[in-house]
Amino acid sequence: AAGVGVRLALEVIPNPLSTPSSLVDLLESDIDAGELGICMDVGHARLMGDVVDAIETCSGHLLTTHLHDNRGRSDDHLVPGQGVVDWEAALLAFQKVGYDGAWMFELAVAAERRPVLERAAKARERFESLLNIGDEMMGPPGSDPA
């Protein structure tokens, strides 16, 4: 992947091999990491415990995000703000560790797409406000900011 300029990200997932600390240990000691980093899946991090702690643990290796919410028991992939994730604390933690990558929503497919897209647009506006950023970071709706 590195030969063609592609960076790979290992996703935080609720299993013993993909916890934030396990991924950091892997990248720092077990392999030649090169262009390898971490995808901070906020919904998954919440299922495993504290989102802010997960972000701080992975801080030196964050390449991208999967942003979605849940009710704390299952991987619901809800629009941010529809579950139990403390988004203000999470976004502040991303800022504190200097994260400057993509902000990618990863939402469940719904039978009624319009309401989900409307809630996602409002969540994006809230993120922009909390992060004090504009379209230069998030890109227009539906675009790839990376």
C-alpha cells in the first residue's frame, strides 16, 4: 500500500485484538508499522468504555474516524447525538491530541433515508460549531474531505 501512497488504518473494534491499547501496542512494538495507523470508531470505543480515554490512548496513531452513536449496549450506528456518546468531550479530546484527519460518519442504513440524512446534516453542523471549523475541513455534504 505504501508504494502507491495508500495508508491503512486498523479499526478500534470491541474484541481483545482491536482495543485501543492493543492496537497501539501492536503498532509500537510488534510490527514495522510504516504507513499503518488507527481508525477511531467512536461507537465501538463507547461500547468498550470511555471514548476520551480511547482517543487519548491512540493519539499518536490516529489516521481517520468512524463517527456514530449507540445506546451503550449494541453497535447501533446511530447519527451522532441520538445515543449516549458525549460528543462534546469526544471532539474536545480529538482537538487536544491534534487530530486533523477526516471526520467520517458511519451510519446504519435505514428504510427511511431522508430523516437519517437530515439528522446527519444537523449533526455535522453541530460538529462544525463545536470544532469551530467550516467547509474547508468537513467538505460539502457527500464529499470526501481527504
